[in-house]
Amino acid sequence: MEHLVPVLVILAIVAFFMHKNIDKITSNIDSLEDKSYELYAKYARIVERYIKDLQSNIEKNSVLVDEKYRLNDDIDAKELTQNLSSLIRKLAFFETLQAKQKSKKELESDFFELLSSLDSIIQKGFKNGENLADEIRDSLHDEYKKLKKTYML
């Protein structure tokens, strides 16, 4: 019986520390959920920058003729630029209060759809579309990992 009291005290101390650690971990998860809006708003700006660079290269290509950005013969440069501008307008949604009201899963789903559209536009619009899409996809993935790492700290 006299060994039972110290065991109960140690058990209570261990349970207390476990409870505190679990609370700390769950609060970190909750704060990451709260920050998902900010994460996707910043990521939208990064994706927008890539799209604008792509548009700029399309415009410059009419003068410079860079093989990397050569359009398919049946693609109109103006139409392609308009499609990319449409994606930029859709990206603006991620910086609005409406996006803040969406869950992380909804934001991820919307972003995936937008990035899939970008990928499709690039593959269909450029002669070297597959390689260019892969390059941009990899770069955007790296940017996302960097951005996500800063929000997990």
C-alpha cells in the first residue's frame, strides 16, 4: 500500500505532461489550419508572377524567337495570353475574404483545379509544352514547399 502513493503521484505527473504536450501539438495543427488562407494567398501571388513571366515571354517571343516559348502553329498568342489572364483573375480570389471563409480542403481543391488548368494551357499552347509545364510545375512545387515550411514554424 505504501508503494501505491508514489506510483500514483508519478502517474499523475506523467499524465499532466502528456496532456500539455498533446494540447501543444493540437494547437500547432489548429494554427496551421488558421494560416492556410494566408499560405494560399501568398502562393497565389507566386503563381501569378510565374504566369506574368510566361505572358511576357510570349510577347517577347514574337521578337526574339526563343525555342522554349515557341507557340504551336494553331495557337493564337492573343488567345493564349487571354487564357493566362483569366487564370490571374481566378488567382485573385485567394486573396479575398471569401477565400478566408473556405476550409483548407476547399482551398486546396480550388488551387489544384487552377494549377491543372495552367498545366493544360501550357501543354496545349507551346511546341515544347510538356517540358515547359514540367519545369514550371517543379518550380511551383519548390516554391510551395518553401512557403509551407515558413508557415509550419
